[in-house]
Amino acid sequence: MSARRSVRFQIVLGVVVLVGLAFVFVFPTSSWWEQRQEIRRAEQRVELLRSERENLERERDRLSSDEQIERLARERFNLVKPGETAWAVVPGPETPAEPPPASAAEETDPSVTDGGSP
């Protein structure tokens, strides 16, 4: 019986050692791997934000000149300088593509077409 117990003890000990190794190596490794993935995503986001900041800084520099400010004020807000007159072009009413059809009374009564005189 002693040999059987020794074998069982060795098996149990082997399982305990494997579980211990799993806790020592596998779980920290998976946690480390997840953290690396999170770091990569954060680095990508930082790079995207840097690029966007650079674009906005270039746009700010481009729009900070007096000429650009004046152009935007005229285009977007229809502002004019003192002494200038602002004009607005208003579209006229839409004209029909075809003249309206003649009524049935005008087609059958000749007096209607020639101004009503007999």
C-alpha cells in the first residue's frame, strides 16, 4: 500500500505544482499581454490626437491673418466695412416651364380669343 500512496502523493504533488506554475506564469503572462495591448491602443490614440492637434495648429495659423479674418467675416457673416453698401441677390419667382393650357371656353368661343369683339 505504501507504493500506491507514494504514487498518489506524487500525482497530487505534480498537479499542485502545475497549478502553482499556472498561477505563477500563465495568469501574469495573460495579464501582461492584455496590458501590452492596452498600451498599444493608447499609443495609437495619442498619435491620432497629436496629428489632429498639428492640423488644428496649422489651421489656426492660417486663419490668424487679417486678410483671412476679413474674408471669413464677409463670406460667412455677410459683414461689410464702414462706408460699404451690402447687396443681396434675391432669386426671382420661378417661372413655369410651359404656358398654362387654354381653357375649354377659349377654344370653343372665338369671341374670347380675339378680345371679346364680334
